[in-house]
Amino acid sequence: MKSFKNIFDQYNWDDTLSSIFSKTEDDVVRALHKPKRNLEDFKALISPAAKPFLEQMASLSSQITKKRFGNTMQMYAPMYLSNECQNICTYCGFSITNKIPRRTLTNQEILKEVDFLKSKGYDHILLVTGEANKTVGTDYINNAIQLIQSKFANITIEVQPLDQPDYEILKESGLYAVLVYQETYHRQEYKKHHPKGKKSNFDYRLETPDRLGRAGIHKIGLGALFGLEDWRADSFFTALHLQYLQKTYWKTKYSISFPRLRPHSGGLEPKVAMTDSDLVQLICAYRLLDEDVELSISTRESEVFREHIINLGITSISAESKTNPGGYVVEPQSLEQFEISDERSTEEIVKMLKNKGLDVVWKDWAYNWQ
């Protein structure tokens, strides 16, 4: 069965990176003046040659975003259900190698966390678990979705990659979207950072969005973890992946996220640093490539940075996030997956957005699952 792997295997990482770095200012100018841009233009826009054009890129990105999405910002909140995990991931606080107390929320605890998030106004929720199939496999996730589906307009998950029939079961229960980050598209570096557990299977993870597309999931979220490898090459492969999916599963919506390595227990220093300027450049480049894709920024980033980029292309943000199971009310002091940088309350974020002329969107549609 055809999958993105067929296309991915035609590319070489080093050649791709060399192609990006070979782009000139003339290539950037051509890309900026085109009404519709392709992947070669995207290479130019993420290249070092584009740095002098950052202000122009930001202005264009802001205009395109406002035209397509208006003066709106979607709010969502992550809710961590479990920190059980059977993988070794060198960059994650939940890695099996970290000797931390493990816990998985019960139905009663899930509902307590939900009550807190509903009191804040959230109608879009992101359910997150570690990767432990026996503890938090399809049955557990399906139960959690069924437990809360009447309370939210939109339920998204970020859990271990599953088989197509599993996604079909979850969709039937009310699942709307799935986030699955490749972490890095560099096969050798991927293996170095995922030496043990199901996640060590690079190809299975790479083909997860294909299984999501075939299962008819409404929205698929892509991304790379910046810091594991060169952000420019990883971003190109994410864009390549996006365009393949859009062509193959054209009824599906897509989003891109921009996680940078954050400190955690037993933390990993980034191999390749991504500066704030680099991230601004990348956000704008994605918007100039695709005016429809949703772009999301989490509380990994600082207050100052989030306030500066909020009008440049981002369409959804989280606020007041906790990255530990039960972190809102059940067990606030347990170990987080990674450290939060923007720790402002939901109310403070809403005030900031309104001061910047944005309408806060809690719910953009509703669906009766009964």
C-alpha cells in the first residue's frame, strides 16, 4: 500500500540540507513575489539567505493569516492522562529510564481535571499520554474519550501511534484530531534518540499519518522536535509530508506545531540550536507556503516570544498548561514531561490576545455525537 515512505525514501538528508543552504537572495525575492509558492520556494524562505527579508516575510504572513482566519485565535488546553511509558526517549521526562513516580488517571480524576478546564472556558482539549500499550492503549483512550465527549466540541489526542482500526474505533467515539510528531526525519539521529520501545520503529511512526488519513480522522497535526537535528531540513520534510497528505487525503484538515527542546529531568541539550529569529522565520515560511494550514504554538515558548509572534501566522495557542497527569487539580506537584515557559493564567492570556485586537475562539463548531 502506498504511503509517504515511498516519497520520503527518494530524498537524501544531506542533499536536501545542501540545497537549502545553496539558496540565494534572488531565490528569496522570487519566492516572496509569487502568488503561490512551492517546496523549492519554501527552501529559499527557510534558508540563511532569507534572514535579511524577515520583516517582509512577517508582514506578508500576517496579511495572509488575517485574510484567511480573520482576527481570531483558537484556545486549547492539554490534559495529561498518564506518564506511563515503555520507550527510551533521550529528551523526555517520561522516558522509562527516568526513575519517577508513575500514575494514570482514573475516571473520577479525569472528570476533576475536566471540570477545572471547563471552568476556564475551554472547549478544545488535547489528551496526552506516554506510550505504554498495556496501561494506556486503545481501550483506555477510548474510555477517556467516551467519558468526556459530551463536554467538549473538539477532542484531540497525542498518544502512541496506533493501527488504522484503532483510530476508526476512537473516531466513532468522538475523536476529532490526532497530533503525531516525527520528532526528526533524520533516520540515524531518530534511532539514537529512541533506542528502545515501540517508538524506535522509525517507519511505523512515519506512516502514522497515512493510517490516520485512511481512518478518516478529521484533522492531523504534524511537526518536528527542534533541537534533535538541523531545523531547516526537518522543516522541509515536514512540509513535504504535509503536501503529500493534503493531496492524498484531501478531505482532512492539517496543523503544524513548533516544539523546541525544553528542560526536563535528565535533560538533553539541543544538538542544533534554533533561535527565536529562526522560529519566526519558519512560522512565516509555513504561512507563505500554505495559507490554510493551522499553525499552533504552545506554552513551551516564553511570554515575550509568544506575544511577539501572535499576529504573524499563528492560529491556535495553549494557556496555563500542565504537562503532568493530574497537574491541574488532582496532583499539581508531580513531575512534568517538560518545563513550561509561559506560565500565565488563562485569563491573562485572554486579556493579552484581546489587547492585540484578537477575538478568542473557544468553540468554532459543534457536533452531536448522540
